[in-house]
Amino acid sequence: MYKIIKLELYDLEGYITDGKGGVFRTEEYAIPEDLKVKDLQDDIDERFGESLSDSTEFFNSVFIVVTVKKQVDDKSLLVLKQNSTSLNASVCRINEICLYLNSVFQNTRL
């Protein structure tokens, strides 16, 4: 049995403006019913999260809002820190996360 989750991935500007500016991407995945959202977030954080060596690196963080479809109250936020100051680092990281999730779970939009 599967449940559908919706992932909203933002860069800092996208998160602050609620997707009206910056980078914003939405994906939906069918995940096993017994997989908890927290476990999925921990896996993403383990693979892609980094510790910051400087507070200015926070600007390239990726914000991931996960919602379980048909359970609006079941919404959680993961702030994925990234220790890069390069331009568009958060855009590259968002694409990497989506490619990884597409390889593991069925994307319901494809």
C-alpha cells in the first residue's frame, strides 16, 4: 500500500516569498505506507545536508516542506543546510534531491 506525499522545495528567497520569487519546485511521490515522513527527511538530510562553516552559507540552504496528501495537518519542514557560497548552489541541490527521489520512489507527475 502507498501514500502520496507532496514535496515543496524552495531556495531562501522562494521560502520567504512563499514561491512568488526565487526558486520553487513541487513534486509528488508514492511512498510505502509504512515509511514515515521523518524517516524520509532524515534520509534526505543524511545524503544532502552539510554543516555550515560560515553563517553566510545559510543563504544557499534548501527548504523542503513535506505534506502527506489527504492529511493536511501532517506537514513538516526540513531546512537542508549547504556549505557553498557559489551562485545557484541551492538550485543545483534542489535538482539533485529530485533526481534522487525519482530514482527511489514513483513520481506521480511523470
